[in-house]
Amino acid sequence: MYKCDMCPAVFKMKWNLARHVNTHNGLRYSCTVCEKKYTDNSNLNKHMKNVHDINLNLYFTHPRHILFSPLH
Ligand SMILES: [Zn+2]
Ligand SMILES: [Zn+2]
């Protein structure tokens, strides 16, 4: 289990914790096409599907790609 240092939240997956910590830091998942920003990658996934017709399944199997992509 991975525990957040900033609140009582606990996560089974390390990358889920990393994603959560980003919300404390005010970081965002940004769309690689139009750079619209979201706090949650499921919202970003919906955006990319609806707006750009891009399927992010590839990104879900490689969450680090999103976590460490350049932020604007
Ligand atoms: Zn937290
Ligand atoms: Zn976009």
C-alpha cells in the first residue's frame, strides 16, 4: 500500500498515488493535442476521445508517459 504524505489517502498502485499527489501539487494532465488540462486522466481520456477522436488505451498501459510528460 502507498500512503499519501499530504492526506490520509492510501493507494494499492504506486502510480495511482503519484497521480493523486499531482492533484495536491496543482499539476494537471494536459492534452497532447490542444494542451487543455485536466486533474484526472479519465477526464483527459474522455476529452481526447470526444474532441480529437484519439483512444488513450495505450496511455493507460503506460501511465508514466502521462505522469512525466511535459506540463505547460
Ligand atoms: Zn493526498
Ligand atoms: Zn485536446
